[in-house]
Amino acid sequence: MLSKKERALIKEIWEKLTPEAERIGSEALLRMFVSYPGSKTYFSHLDISPGSAHLLSHGKKIVLAIAEGAQDISQLMVTLAPLQTLHAYQLRIDPSNFKVDKSVCFLELFSHCMLVTLAAYMGDEFTPIAHAAMDKYLSAFAAVLAEKYR
């Protein structure tokens, strides 16, 4: 799926972005909530207003998980195992219920919003090659996260 060069690029990008995890993650979440209002229903227990502590905290957690997975993409299944278990068995979140409409899953929407956020944040550094590699990686990340539900 991802070439050795793409894996190195993704790792490099997330190493640079990790210090901004809170900002990037909360912006991607907020972008999703504004662009796809139906996605808010899954976060009704949180204050998801711009700049809220919940939005910043959850955004940071997401970005740090994505960055951790990028360290060794070949071990993504192992890296995400605790997060899979948390979502599937403790929080009982089923991605199949995260359909915003009949064809688009919540994880796909978030991945798209993350790509837009990265493009806005990185500017010219977010080249077409980086965009394609990140899109592949985020798709793999979402697939692994949803694996426990199959």
C-alpha cells in the first residue's frame, strides 16, 4: 500500500506536527462538526465549541495516536490495539453506526477534514505527493481502528 518513501514522508510530517497536536486535532474536529453537522451527535457528551477544553483535548489525543502510528506503519495493528479495544469494548463505539449518510462513514469524514486541515496548516509543504501519501495512511489508520468490529 505505502511505499518506503511514503512511509518516511508520513513519519517526517507527523514528527514535525506533533508539537501542534492540540491545535491541528481540534481544528480538524471543528471543521468536521461545521461541515458535517450530523457528526456532532456522536459527541453530545462533550463541549465541542471552538477552543473548548474537550475539543482541544480530544483533538490532541487523535493527532498523537495518528503520529504514534506513523512511527512504524508496518506495526499499525499492534500500535492501535489498545485504541481498538477502548473504542470497541469499553466505549462500545461501532463505526458502522457512524454513518453520516448512507455512503459516508464518520472515519472517512474525519480523514477528509484532517487532510484539509493539514493542507491549510502546512501550505506549500503539503505537496501532491504528501497529500496522496497522507490520504493512504489515514485510510489505513481508519481501517485498522475499525478492524475489531468486523
